[in-house]
Amino acid sequence: MHTVSRQFTILGVSALTATLLISGCATKKYVREQTGAVDTKLTGVSGKLTEVEGRTRENSERIDAVDRRAQQGITDAAGARGAAAAADTKATQAQTAATAAQTTATTAQQTATTANQGVAAANTRIQTVETRITNLDKYTAGPTQTVTFKVNSSTLDDAAKSTLDGVASQVGSLASGFMIEIQGFASAEGDPNANVTLSERRAEAVQRYLISKNVPLFRISIVGLGTEKPVGDNKTRSGREQNRRVEVRVLRTS
């Protein structure tokens, strides 16, 4: 801009000088006055040009500032998009976790429901057992049926099976209201502990036979009593034969 001002100044002086030479009436003073006027005008022009330059710089700075703000806005927008994507990812993860938690809760509820059903069933069975126990006092025992065994044996002979067939026939038509009590015994020979085990095997043999005749297992109670409650003299052969026995009683509700 300053170069342009000097060019305008030189051109102006040259033009003025040419004019004065042509007219032939210019004086040095006049020339100086005219030259000063031109310089003043040129100075004004130069000032305006400087002002224009200043405004141009201001506009450039403003443009730069706007550009920086725009770039910052672009950067912020990119950051916002990244944050939004991250938030979306976290939201998806949270949804997945929530779904898993719901599945776990549903499974837990199903397990709890199953457990409650099991408790209810157990309570029902307990109530049934308690009812049976309560009714035990109301049972009336029928006549005792006895079957005997050989020495150290728990095998039923034909006579024993015939006796047990009679017991089974007594309850064959009954759906409820009865229990069968089985007590096994042994004579006094041998080890007492072995005799208890033998008496239990004899009671179990009777139980298995009655079950084979369609007597329900839950309606049978058994016990092995060893050499307790002898009915014969263990010092005699016939007495020992009487003690190698199982006693069976049918209990009926009153």
C-alpha cells in the first residue's frame, strides 16, 4: 500500500511540473504550494489506505477467530459424537446386564416356586404321617399269626406261606384302615447280636412275601427283636423251635 502511495505522489508531482512548464507562469513558491497540497492529499490517501489495511487485518483476524471457533465446534461435535457412541455402548451393556439380571431373577423365582411346591408336598406327607401316627392309638389288633423257621434260617416253608396267604386275604379288599405289624424272633443259641440280625431277616422275609401278595409296603411295619419275648423254653428243643418265629398281627381302625 505504501508503494502505491509513493507512485501516486510521483505521478502527481510530475503532472503538476509538466503543467507549470507548459503554462510558463509558475513560480517556485507556487510550485511548492501546489506540491504541498498534493502531498497533503496523498497523505490523506495514504491514511485511508492504512485504515483500509487495518480494517483488512481486523477482518482477517475475525475470519481467523471464526475459523478457529468453527474448528473448535467441529472438534467439540466430534467429541460429542464419540461421547454419544460411548454412552450408547454403555446403554447397550446396561440393557444386556438388565436382561441377564431379569433372567436370573426369573430363574430364581422358578426355583423358589419349585421349592415352595416341594415344601407343600413335604408338608402334605408330614400331615399324612402325623394322621397315621395319631390313628395308631385307634387301631385294634387282630389275632396273632405265627410262622416258624429252621435253625439259622430265614426261608419260608409251605406252612408259613399258607399262614401268610390267610393274612393277605384279610386285607386284600381293604383300601385303607389297616396296618400289619411284623415282629421277628430267634432262639437263644449263638451270639445275641447275630440272633438280632437273624430275627430281622425273618421279619423281612415275611414282609417280602406279603408285598408279593399285593399288600402295600407302607402299611407294613417290621422289627427284629432277637431272643426277646420267648414263648418256649430255650433249654428244650421244642421250646427253641417255638422261639424261632415271626408274629404277624393285622391292626384295624376302630
